[in-house]
Amino acid sequence: MSASPDSSSPSPRSPAPVPASGASPIDLREVRVEEFLKARSLCANSKTAYRRELRRFLAWTERPISQITPRQIVQYKEHLEKSLAESSVNRALSALKSFFGWLLAAYPDSLSTNPTSSVALFKLPSPPAFDLLDSEVEALTRAIGQLPPDHQRRDAALVAVLLHGLRAGEVAALNLGDYDGIRLTIRKGKDDSGGTVPLNRQARECLNAYLKERRHLGERYAKHRPLFLSQSPVPGKEERLGYQGIYYTIKGLGQLAGIENLTPHRLRHTYATNLLLKGIDSLHARTLTRHKSEANFKRYAKRALSAAAERAFYEAIGEEPPTP
């Protein structure tokens, strides 16, 4: 375990609990990390990311958490800058800020101040929205049509749902009971971003066709059954389509459609951008996408604002916008 740069001089440590004979000492730092993760409402991927960043910090310093100072946080930031991009450094520091903020509230007697409060994140430009063009969405639809018949209905329904802004993890968690024929209910989303998502007619038709096919094959309705199943050559042996299954399904469809680096999240970007392009109020759009942060949502407004400005330009000069 590598120590922090100032660890040459010994520092006092709080006494560790006395383990049973032959047992390893309990690392209270790890215990606090797990307490923090249980206290937060995080999806599986976010929890994994937080745990990874916090363990990386604990591997860097041997100090007890109660003895971490702003100076150590600055030194850790400098340490990360040597090998990571600024965006990755920001993710690591954000995890620490969240953790120490929780620790100060949960254990005020063990921590007098938040050592991360005086350390600033890098100011980065908002990343662009990686939405798909209409022609790319059409290519994706054509790619689904090239699949074997037993794959077409499921993948058409899957893409239609993802094009309504759901995250891959949220889709993986959906059950039959979460679909009422009109909308989907997200029981637990990222950072408590649950809610309902209304589906357009095309998506409802795709999803209904997929579920009808399953009933035709003998599946009995049960509200706890997965909304999307993995493909299995043996009827009745399918399992819930998980996050990785969704990811690789969409990636494969992208390759078939000639779309580079297609991921489920790009379909979410497409939904959010299209809402704004259609003129939906930003607050309503955020409600539909379940974004809590206005700053994060602003990235989708850039192309919509640019398109609106372009339309206004051609209206002002009395011309029809040229067709690409």
C-alpha cells in the first residue's frame, strides 16, 4: 500500500477494535465506506463507481479518516493528475466530497470539518450530447429488420423503450407489472430518479407485439416477471435481460446499422435532445428524463438552441430552410 506524500512522519492513529484471536484487524475506514454506500440510494453501477474511487483513496493513504486534512486532499488531487484526465480527477474528488459530507453529518464527533470543502474541481466545458440523427435512427430500425424473426420483436421493443430516455439499468430492472399499456413506471432509478415515462404509439405497439409473442409461446402473465428476457434456444429457459445484455445488444445493432460507438445511453441523449427540438419546456423535459441537475441537462439544449436559431434565421430572410 502506497502512502501519501507526507507520511514520512508518523501520525497518531485511533485505536483499532481488538479482533478475536487469529482474526485480521477490522479496518474502520472500509466499514465507514460501506455504511456510506448503504445510506445513499444508488443504482448498482453508481455504487460500484463510488466504492472504486473511495477504495483508491484509502489505498493511497494509511491515515485514519478522522485525520484526513485539506492538505492530504490537495496532495491526492496532485497524485491523480499525474495519470488521469481532468474529468476522471473530478469524478474521484466528487466521490470524496460526497463521502466526507455524509461522514460529517453521520459522525460529527469524529470529524470537525469536511477536508474536501476547500478543494475545487476542474472547470470543464459541458460535453456534447451524443444524440443520433433521424437518419441514424432509421438505419437502426432497418438493422432490426435484418435480424432473425424471433429477435426482431424483442429488439424493436427494447430500442423503442431506450429511445424514451431510460437508462440501461432501469430497463433491466423493469417487470411486466411496471407497464400499464400506456406508460412505464421506474421504481428505482439513478439517485432516486424514479417516476413514470409515457410511451408514444410506436413504442406501445412494439412492446405490445413483443409481449403478445411471449404469451403466444405459452408464458403466463405475472407482474414480477421481467419485461425483457434474454434470448434462449430453449423456450421457457430465458432469464432477465441484464445491463450487459442490453449494452451488447445495442452495440451489435449499431454495428449492423453502421453507427459507430452506439450505446444505450446515446439513445437517452437522443430522447432528451428531441424533446427540446420539439419545443417542450425544459422543466417538463427534465421531468420526463428524470434529470435532477439542470447543469447536466443543459448539454442537451445546445443542439436544440442551435436548430431554433437556424430556423429563426431562415424565417427572418424569407427563405425555406434547405434540406440536407
